Amino acid sequence: MHAPTYDAWYATPFGMYSLEQEKRLLSKLASSLKGKLTLDVGCGTGVFTSWLSVKGAHAIGIDISLEMLTFAKRKHPGIAFILADACSLPFKSESFDLVISVTSLNFIENPEKAAGEAKRVLKEEGKLVVGVLNSLSVYAILKRLRGCFSRSSYRDARFFTPGQLMKLIDSRDYLSAVHAPEFLPAPLLRLAARLEPMLSVFLKPFGAFIASAWEKF
């Protein structure tokens, strides 16, 4: 997916709904962001890196795509973006207070290695927060079907169950969000957003976005 297309998706009704719900989970799992040296792994066009910065974190974004980073640097000139591989981070061990990864592990060939690298660069008492697309969701099922019949970035994506996510980063629980289907019109998506706290409880295994956290001790 090209950078402008990727970035513009967040301005669509479903993109805006998803973004707000994903931020809600990340905020809850990260606890405090202010003043923390934070690495955004697989930052894309800097959507979450810029949000982290607005929240007071000292945010750095890395991505393997030069196109994505060029777009990110142009759109968010005050933030550091670095061309780097998530499986071989160019940082010393115990460098960051917080590492986040939002859906990037769905598109990395070796997510286990990337998770290990994220843990390596965390300081003692630092936190890793990972969000991925949930294989049990309607969203994932539809994306897989579309990938079978058209060229799509989701064709080779690896979706995770909640159990697989927790095993990947060695965590004990997870949160979920984005329970409404993508085809709903904007007014119904706004209603779904108000219902998300309830849906996250009763439909927890089936949210399109699932997130979990691991702390380094």
C-alpha cells in the first residue's frame, strides 16, 4: 500500500473510528506517556508516533519502508523517523522506556524476532505494548477473502488470535476494540464508538484490534 493511500484511510469514517479505539487501548496499556522515551516500531506514516508526541512522549518512529518514512517526515517534521528493520533495531539494549507496535507485526515475516528485539531495547521496568489484527474478527475474515481475489497488502498478512498474541510477547491478558464491521455508515460507527466499552467486554475475543502489554523486570 502506498503511503498517501495508507494515511488517507485514517480520515475515512471507519479509519477514524478504528484510530480512536486503538488509541484508547494503547493509552490504557501504556498507562503514562509523558516524558517517556518511546519507540514506535513499524510507524508507517507516523500516525501513532505523532499521537505519542502530542501526549508528551519523546517519540521516535522506525519503519523499513522509505516511502512511508519520507511521507512521515514531511507530515511530522518535528519527530525523528529512522529507516530500520524491526528484527534488527539500531539501538543499544535498554534504551527506551516504552516500545509500541501497532499492527506492524501482522506484516513482519518474523514477528517473534521483532518482539525479541523490542524487549531488548527496553529499559528495566520498561513496557512493551503490542496491537495486532485479530484473526477471530469479522474484519480479518473479510480481509482474507478479499486477498484471495485481488492484490492486497493483506494477502500475506499474519493475523493473530488473542492466545497467539499473548504467547508472542509472554503476557497474561489482552484488550480488544473495533467491534463494528467496516461497511457501517458513519452515523452507526459513531454509535458503535459509544458502545465500545460494553462491546469490549461481551465480545472481547472478536474485536478487530487486540492489544497486550509486557513489562521488563
